Amino acid sequence: MKQISFDELLTEDAIEDIEIPTLSLLHHDIMALLESGETSALEIFEKLIVSGRILKDAKVKPFV
């Protein structure tokens, strides 16, 4: 394995372009609730339902 110096690590050539995914509005709302200190999944879902971001009786397909 090749060793590199700390200075080499910080050069622009060593920095790769990192693709940052675009977040949905729902994701932004969830992140805002988490950052506000909300940690209960039930409370988060209740607030999202009240705000109209998700529907109370929406059918969600499980991840396979």
C-alpha cells in the first residue's frame, strides 16, 4: 500500500467529486423534525400527517 503525506491528502487532485443526492420535500421535513430534537417515530409521523405531507390512510409498500 502506498503511503501519502498529509499535504498530499489536502491537494485538490486528491479530492474527488462527491455526488450529493437531491432531497425530497418530505425528507427535508423529516430532517427538520429530527434537528429540532424530535426522536419519536410516532410523533414524527403524526406531525407529518397533520402538516399534510403524508396521508393518514396511505398504503405504503414494504421494502423488499
